[in-house]
Amino acid sequence: MRLFEKLKERLYQDDVKQFYEESTEITQAGDLLGRVNLGRAIVLGAIGVASAIGAYLAYDHWRRTRDSDGDGIPDVDEIEKYHTDPNSKDTDNDGLTDYQEIFVYHTDPLKPNPNVKYALDLGLEKYIDVVKPLDNDGVQDSNERQFVELMDNNRKILDVPTFINYLKEKASDGIITDEELKYSNNFVSLVNRLYDEIYNLKNLYENNPKLKIEDQMKTIDYSSGLGLRLGFDKELATNATAKAIGYYGIGVVDRKLPENFDEISLLTKATQIDKYGDKLVDFSPIVFHSVDGNNFVLIPDAGRETWMLAKHMKLIIDSGFDITQHPEMFEGLNGKIIANVYSIFDAKYGINYIEQILNRRTLKPTDKDVWDLIMLQWNLYSNKAPQLGGENKLYNRDFPWYDSDKLDALYQDANTRRQALLFLFHLDNGTFDMEKGKVVVGVEGAKTALLQAEKEYETISKLYPDRKIMLETGIPADPRAVYYGWVNDRGFNGLWNTHIQFLGMDPQTLLDIIRNYPYEYWGDPQKYVENHNGVDQYITKNWKYWDLVKFVAGYERLHHVPSMLEEHEGNYITPQTLKAFGFPVYWVRIEPNPPGSANYEWVVSLPDYVASKLKSEFNDEIAVGPANGFGLYLCIDGLIKDGLKEIFGFSGGTGLLADKWPSYGLGWNFVFYFFKE
């Protein structure tokens, strides 16, 4: 037993020399000779068995690791497991090795995958799961090739979840039909434009915390999904529609406004209309140039404004008028929304400013009283539009906001046109309530301003052009005579030269006429002033609606009620009534203010054909402001001779004093200089 134990141990020793030395000692024992021979036999047998086992193991390892084609897959696995050709790296000859198909891309190595290969060649490895089903038949047809190329040509939007999922769904059945390819091209066109529009606005809004777009990809994805629900894969969206959907997405995602599918559906129905759709969703900046270089740039919030535009259109249709059948009104409606939203929410001295101070509330685009106000203005202003039966009403037809074809001809510069629309539809944050005898402000003040101006409109419309109003002296007066009296008052209160430039005569000459011919002058002032060569006479001869401006201004200057001050007429009544007649209005301020004269007066917009003639006739002696605005305080030559150092226009609103009472003067929302010494 001792011998076998030693042999067993020696079989597992690597030191062969030691083994033979011990074996020699054993053979020297005579009585153990037979047993030694037996041990040698056993050792030799064991060595033979071990060699056989080793050879088998070596063969088995070789057999299992042999890779005849060098593709990284052992022949045995190719034969027994994958059934691929062990002598070919690419069994199906599609350009992808068997190893790539099995372990990298998880495609079928026994069937060609031409679409996957094409996608990989184009660098679309991240998106090959989209095209895999297209290789079910092992063939790439023309539609499939174009589908893969569509992905390649639109890489920037492949990470938009809605878009990539749309492509997956189209390819999921392994077939791209002609219709599916068309729909995919329509949808890719929309998503690309959504991407560009939203990124452009993100850059534009970057420095304005109120307008920031926090997660543009989230907004793009929502907008893409909205476009899909609206059917803009089956129909190619216009550029205007892409803007509408993208801007609406900003409204919902970034401004947290509720989606209303009916409203955005209606809006996109309108933006699909050629020529007019673009005008409906133009929320680009409006620039007010200033001679000091400090231009004011109004940047609308395209998201909020588009959301409100969609709602406004729905409310108009619900009121019984289908505005989509009158696309010529789209530009005016766009300007109305920009003006309404600015004056309600954004203006420094706007309606929200009043509500926050007096009522401790912040107005929101979803507030019912906000929409009551917006629709009130629509109802009052649109009743003069021909589309709603107002073609025979007295109105400034040289600012046809309701017909962009005509408006664009009269105001050919888009920025000028949009400025004028802003001033026409601006909602004032207050007015002097002539029934209550006090200034009212906020939402209530804005509503009162509109309703009161409409009453004044109705009264003046019945008087114009020939009827008289009674002076306190009992003399019947043409309202135009009161208008000239207003100019005369300014002439005697520090603006002598301005009076001369505006009326072509000095203030004393006009006063002498009034005193010497009272009945004649008050009855027909035109015959006493029309032959002089002032700016007023020039406009009167070249623009018929200037006569209406004078009539309105004269009537309102005389139409005072108890507790009403001159400031109330100039701040509220006259400009608000002029807007009711269709005249865009803003104010021009002069500094230093001559004692006895108002430090600011209203101006109205002139059509191009009048403004250009005026500038040609008087050159730098006068200024024509933004929106082609002109009035008494833009007689630059006379004002400079009268010692004025600064002349600037402004959009204004009622301010509140420390005790929360309305101030007498208007606060400035924004300013732009015409002259600055």
C-alpha cells in the first residue's frame, strides 16, 4: 500500500527528477521487485490515459474556437447555433458581417438587411431600429430608400420623440407606401419649421425673463404632437400654420395656458389660407425709431398672443360672424391682439398696472372680464366694417384695418402699418366718465372709455359735416371754429411761431378775425383760414379726413360737463373718440413746457399719399412720426423757434398718485424722440 500511495502522490508532482530518484530506491529492494514492475506498468498506463485526455481536450478546444472566416464567431456556433456559413464573414452578402448582425445590430444574418446597411452607411446607427422592419423582405425598394434618406436629411429633429415615433409607426409593418412617404414628408416639413421657429424665438427672448422658453425640445415635441393631431401629416402645413402651431405650443408648454383644440383648429384653418395666413400670425418685433438712437422695440410674446388670437377668433365666430370667410381682416385682427395684450398686460401704465394697485389682482389671459373687454372693442370697432354692414357709416376709410389689401396700399411699410394698428387698438387704462363726473380706471375704465367714445361717435356722426353746436354766448358754432380756437390758445401761450407755421398766420391775426367777425367766424371758420398757407391748410386740401379730425376735436373741446378739466378732454375724450372714428392716435410732448400750453397733444396717423406729400412740401420743417403720425406738436421749425429743446412721442396711460388717485398727466409707456437739442 505504501508503494501505491507514493505513486499516487508522484502522479501530481511536477518535479520529475525527484520522482525517478525515489523510484530507484524502490527497485533496490529485492523482495519488492515484482511490485515495482507492476508500479511501472501502472505509471505508464496513467501517463497514456492522461495524454489521451489532454489530446481530446486540445482537439475539443480547437474545434470549438476555430473561426475559419475570421468573423469573430467560432465555426461550431455558426454551424450548430446560428446556421451561418463558417467560411464566409457575411453569409447573406448584405455588407454587414455575421458578427455585426448577431451581436451588434441584432438583425437576421441569414437574410439581407439593405435598409439597415444604408442607414449605417449614412451614419444613422442610433436610429436603425426604425428601419429594421423594412428589411423583412430582404429588399430595399425606392420608397424605403427615400424614407431612410428622409431621416438622414433631417437629423436635427430625429431626437424629437413624437417625430421618431411617427417614423417607427410608419415603418413598423415593413412597408412604406407612396401615401406614407408623402405623409412623412409633410410631417417632417412641419417639424423642421417648428424646430426653427421655436429655436429662433428662444434666441430672441433670451434676455427677457418673462418670455424665456425653458425647454425648447419639450415645446417642439408638444407642438409636433399637436400638429399631428391637427392632421398636418396628411396635409402640408403652410409657413403660417407652422408658426401658429409652434407659437401655440409655447403658449401651452411655457406660458402654462390651457389647450383648447377647437380654438387652435380654427386658427390653423385660417393660416392655411394663401396670402393672408402669414399676416394673422406675424408676431415679429415692432420698432419705434428715435433720433437719439434709443429705439423702442416692442417684442410680442408669440406664445401668449397666439393662444389669445385663437381664442379671439373662436369668440368672434361664436358671436355669429365667420371671420375665416373674410381673410382680408386677418392683419387687422393680428394688430388688435398685439395692441390689446400689450395695453392690458405689459404696458408700464396699462390696465394690469391699475388692477394690481387698486384691486390687488394680476390680470391673466384666461380672465373673463379681460375677454369681455377685448370683445367689446371688437363689437364696437367692427360695426363700421363693410363685412358687418358698416360700409355707410362715417369713418376714416383711409385706415381700413378691416381690409389688408386696401390697408397695405395706403400704408406700404409693414412696420409703419403695425405701429398704426397698435395705436388704434390700444386699450386705454382709464377715462373721464362724463356721466359720473370723475376719472375711472382699470378694466372698468377701459370699458367705459370704449362705450363712451361710441356714444360720442354716434352724436358727432349726426352733426357732421354741417350742423352747429351752441356756444355759452348763444352763438351757433361750427366745431371747426372751436378747433382753431384751441390752436389760437396755444399760440398765445408760448407757441407763437408754431401757430404761424401750423395756420399760416400769427395768433393775433386769428384773434382779430374772431373778435371782428364773431357770427361769421363761428358759423364758417374755413373761409377765414383756408387761403393762408399753413400746414393745416395743406393737409385739409390733400386729405378729406383731416376735416373730420378737426370737427371731432372741436366738438370735444367744447363738449364739457361739470368737474371736467381740459386735461380730461386732452388725455381721454378727444383721442378716444378719434379712435372710435378709425384714427390711430398717440401723443407728442414738448420740453420745456411753455406756461399756459399743454405739455403734450395728440397726433393722428396719415396715409402714405398724404404723409409723403407733407414731407415733400415742408421737408425738415415738420416731422412725420411713427405710424405716419402728425399733429400740431410736430411743427418742428415753429417749436424750435419757440424755444423747445425736446420733442418726443409716447404711448401713455393714467398713473396713480401715492394716495391711489389718478394723476392729471399721462404716464409714458414708451417714448421716441423727434428732436433733442
